[in-house]
Amino acid sequence: MALVYALASGLVAFALVLVIEPAWIRVARARGLVGQDMNKPGKVMVAEAGGIWAVVAAAFGLLALEALYTYLEGAPYRPAELYALVALLLLASLLGFIDDILGWKRGLPRWQRVAFMAPVSLPLVVIKAGKSTLSLPLLGTVDLGAAYPLVAVPVGVLGAANAFNMLAGYNGLEAGMGLLLMLFTAAYAALKGLDLVLQAALVMAAALLGFLRYNWYPARVFPGNAFTYGVGAYYAALVILGNMEKFGLVLFTLYFVKALLYFRGVLHGVWRPGIEDFGVPRPDGSLEPPLQGAYSLQHLAIRLLKRTRGRATEKGVVLVILLAQAVIGLVALILALEGLL
């Protein structure tokens, strides 16, 4: 019944996004909460901060999951973990939504985002989520004791939330990456018999699938930091609850690559306000890289497409990165099947 309940709860999340998102798009445009689509020629304006409703829908999906067990099975189903997931998801999203409302480039300073994100992990800390014994790539098995819930958990949530926000800026990229992360996490959880992680991942995947209907190219709505912070923190929470740190880190490989490329750009002094990860749109809709080096996964994808196909497009960049994530996910699952993760 675990899978049936997960699919039913996912359907709740999916349906809520389909109902709420169109209304948000209309209201956001009417109130002027719009932003320029930087990868398109001209001044294409798109509704902002719509990703918060995918997060809210996922939270309702988790509550629906708890309700199904309570009413149909006669007892609550792991309420501490589920309510901690809901609280963490909404807290992280609230921080991002404040940043979205204050405005892109005018929102919270970076150091404040990091500082305010730190307490978001408290729902996991107070229930002492996860196990102190970790299995990490290269390091092997490590027992952190009390340092795990008090230090490792906050660092993991903070790192994942901020890292997930780094692969962004292209129609469908954030939601597509989130969907793949959730699906591969669900597959791993199914292999290992981690029912709660399986169910929670499928609920979020359903919400993201609904959101992609409006965020895929050409996007009618942007996800915003409410989305990226929420989904990133949620992914970290699933990894912690499933004690699947090794698999989670391997699945997150592209974000580590993105961070390395970013720091390379910082060291070379090429990053400056306005560059970000966007391409330079041409009148025909194609994209050119704004820099002369490999300092971003998005720019790397643009160069790859230009070399192999003669031109790069926004949709092409997203598909290249999603394909790379899918390959990493499949490799991680194969390693898990072989007992290496």
C-alpha cells in the first residue's frame, strides 16, 4: 500500500499545482510581479515566484499521505519525520519567497541568505533525524556521534539549498533537475526498502511535474528562490532521513562541478554582476556564451551545442544538462545495485 498511498498523495500535489499556478500567473502579471526572460531576444516578461506553489502543493501532498494512513490504516504514519519535512520545506521556501518579493538583484544580500537558511534545518535537528554513522565516498564509514544532528545536518541542508539554486536561469532547468533528483532518489529508496523516502520523493516529483507544465520552454512562470531553496533543502532532508549520503552526493555531482567552475571564474576575476549563467541571446533565438572560458555548466552546454550542432538554444542547453543528470542518476543506481553505494 505504500506505493498506492504515495501515488494518491502525489496526485493531490499535482492537481493543486494545475489549479493554483494559472491563477498565480494571472495575478502576478496583473500586479507587476514579472521579470525579464534573459535568454530570449527582446524584452520578454514572465510571471515571477510561481515555484512557491509547487512547494505548497508538495506540503499538502505530504499531509494527504499522513491523512491516508491515519484514516485508512487507523494510526499515524511516522508523523515526526513527515511533519519535519513539511516544516523544513515551508521554512526554506519562505526565505526564498521573501527574496523573490524584494526583487532580483535587490533582495537579501548573499550573507544574509546563508545566515537565515541555517535555522531551516531545525525541524530535522529537533527530531534527531538520520543516523550518525555515515558512508561517504573516499572516506568510507564515519561515526560523527552528536555532531551529526547538530552540525552535519544543518551543513547538509544549507549546502544543498544553496547549491540547488546555482543551476538555474533557463526555462525548465530547475524544475527538470529537481524532478530527476526526486525520481532517482525514489528509485534508490525502492531498492533499499526506504518507504518514507520513496513516498516523499514521489510526492515532490508529482508537484514538480505539474509545475513543469508552466515552466517548460517557453516559460509562463519562473520558479524563483522560493522554489530552489525549498526543493534543495527537501532533497537534503530525504538524503538524511534515508541515511543515503553516499548515493545523495554522487547524484548531486553536477552541482559540485558547477561550484568548481564558479570558483574558477571567481579566481580568474571574470564574474561580475549581470553575467550570471545566462547566455547572450541573438535575434534568431540562439545563444552565445558571454565569457571566453568554461566557468559555468550552462555556458559549457552552449559551447558544446555550438560545436556539435552549429547553434545553441535555451531548450537545447536545458536538455543537455538534464541528459547529463540522467546519466549520472543511472550510474548511481547501477553502483547501488552492485553494492557500491
